[in-house]
Amino acid sequence: MNRYVGMDLGISTPHRVAVLDGAERRGKPFAVEVSREGFEELLRRATEGVDGPVKIVMEPTGLAWVPVAAYMSAAGHQVHLVKPQKVSHLRKFLKQHTKSDSMDAETNARLPQVDPKGVHELQLPTPEQMALRRLVNRRERLAQEAGDQKRRVHALMVMANPPLMAALGDAAFSQAARAFYREHADPETVVQMGRERLKKFWKKHSQGPVDEQLIGRIFQACSTTTALYAELRRSQKLPFDYSEVQEEFRTE
């Protein structure tokens, strides 16, 4: 009979462990501290009464799985990671029929028996592979953050200078455009500086030749918005302050 050891990994709390012989739970669930003593106690209780490797089953919670996986793999046991969506579905079902303060750990232990395709055996990665994994995750987070910032900038500009983003097109987040947002959230300042000074500003902050048509579209967008908001600004009915909007652009 297979021995399954389900673990509910804690980030700032001890891990919870449930040991199953097949479908039968062996003893009560218990807590495991992240220490050599804690892991040795886990090994003792997980392997008590069996010869050969046991199956350690857990969700890949953050990087909390790494110390457990390394220690258990080095001791010759099989480490399996569960698919979070699969274990979530099984947990909901089991909670309808079982009351347990360690349901998550027990669910992990049962998933390989209920849905073998919902788990996969972990091959402990090399240091290089772990470093690459972290870098890929970091790049993904940075890309998401950059995307969120672009969306916030776009939303702000649709309020501050409605036709500008369409006028910029593919140049909306170029080096020159970002410099423009930091200085000229208020389109009236662009109209006052004139087209030639706008061209010099764009050339200063960009690489390569300046697109005359792009400059024309930017200046036209600023002129259109200035005219659109002129009466609202004169009567102090514009529902936002350009100086505050400018600070938001600089923050982004």
C-alpha cells in the first residue's frame, strides 16, 4: 500500500502534515517547523512502518516548497507537486463531508489517488535552473507592472488631453513621449511654446530624426484640447487640476 504524505505549506507558520496509507489516514495531522529537527521528525513520522520511499505531496506555494523538496528528495523520497486548480476542486468536495483543521494537507495527500493527472513528480532543479525560474518570474512581474503603469498613464491622458494618445500612436511610450508626459500634461503649455519649440523638445529626448507629421499631430491634439477646455478653465468648472495631474504623471 502506498504511503502519501500531504503537506499544507505555511509561509510564516509551521507546515501542516497529514499521513495516509492509501485512503486511510494514519494518526492525527501534525505541525512541522522549518528546521532540521522539524524535518527529521517529519521523516520519522512519514516513514514509520514502511520500507522504501513515500510520496510527499504539496502545492508549490511561493518558494516555501524548496526546503521541503530538497530535504525529502535528498532522503530518497518522491516529491509531488499538485495543480492548484485540481486540489481546490477536491478540497471543496471533501469539506462537504469531512471536518478537519488540516483539510488542506489531507486533500493534497488524497489528490494523487483521486486524480493522478493532477500531480506531477518533481525533479529537483539545479541552482542554475532555480535562478532562471526566479528571473523569469521577476521579468513577468515587471512586465505586468509596466503594463499597469501604461494603462494608468493612458487613462490619465484620456482625461487630460483626449486626442493625444491616438495622435502618438506607436510612439505613445517612446523615450520622448515619456519625457513629454513628465513635463506637459497641460496641453496649454504646448500651445504656448509653439510647434518649433515642441519639435526641439522632442528631438532632445528622442533618438534619430524627428517625424514632422508626428509633431504636427501632437501639436494639433494639444490645440484641440486647449480649445475644448478653454471655457471650463475660464469658469473654473474643469473637474481636475493640471498641476495635480502632472504630479501623477511624474509618479508613474
